[in-house]
Amino acid sequence: MASTIDIVPTILDWFGVDYPSYLLNGVTVNLSGKSLLPILTSEPTTGEKFDEVFSSHDLHEITMYYPMRVVRNRQYRLIHNLNHATSYPIALDIFMSPTFQDTLNRSHEGKPTNWFKSLHQYYYRPEWELYDVNNDPQELTNLIDNSTLADMVKNLKTSLQAWLKETNDPWQCLPNGVLVGSECWPLYN
């Protein structure tokens, strides 16, 4: 599996350039992606860095803040909606699009939207979402509470937390704590 965060390491590897070493807020900055050059010559094996990809989202417009962190393996996508207690904000360019206006008007009139989610489901998201992307590509069924997947969820959460720590993600402690130096301090919320 590959992600856009793998582009820079691949280009640097292609040209034989080492990633520069520097500090940000007193912490060494590490390149979080991986070079894709090795998979051009041979198929990656299980257990290599190609079994998972990570992604993050913070905002669309400066006033449309909704941080999300994601880990995906070959079968599951785990989404952590850090600001789940609020509704997902709609940016003006999306709101003004004919497609969204049609969905909005159909919802208001009680007509079918021809969309696989309701606006309420789109606006209000749970803190954690888990989808089987092979068997449920539209991500209709949130499996987060499926007890048979508890070990998978635990492993994905552990991977995601390790990535957040590795990348020095400023939101790694949310929603139940705040990052102070390199430690999560509880908010008792």
C-alpha cells in the first residue's frame, strides 16, 4: 500500500539525496513516508512498511476545522474523528456546489437523495469508525463495536498512535488530553 506521504521519500531515494536532519520545537523531524522504489523490483512481503498507510485531515477552510486521523490496512480503515462532539463543517465551495445544493434541497423536502448517507450521518460522526473496505467499499457499516474485531481495532489504534507520536502530531492526545512537551496530560473530560 502507498500514500501521498511516500512521494517525497521516493523522489529523494531516486536521486540519492538524504533527508535533511533538523529540529522543530526541539524535536527531530523524521520523514514519515517510505520510498516506493523497492516495490518497483519486487512485490513487498507481509510485515514490511507497505501493509498500512496513514492520513490526516485538519481543515478545509480556516473556519472549517475538523481534525481526523486515519490508518488503513489491506482490509480495514480506522478513522478517529478527534472533534466528534461537533458537527462536520461544510466549506463554502462545497456548500455552493450544485451537487450539495441538490442533496440539501432533497433532504429538506424529504425526498431520496440518491446518496448512500443522510446529511445527518455526514454531519455527525462518531469518535471512531471502522470499515471493511473490501466488503463494504462505500463504508456504510461501522464495525467499531463488533466484538470479533476487537483485536484488529486494538492493533490499528496502536499503529495509529505510534504514527502520531512518530510524526509529533500536535493532536495526538485529543480528545481526552493535551500535549505538554512530549507527554499527554489528561483533560478529565
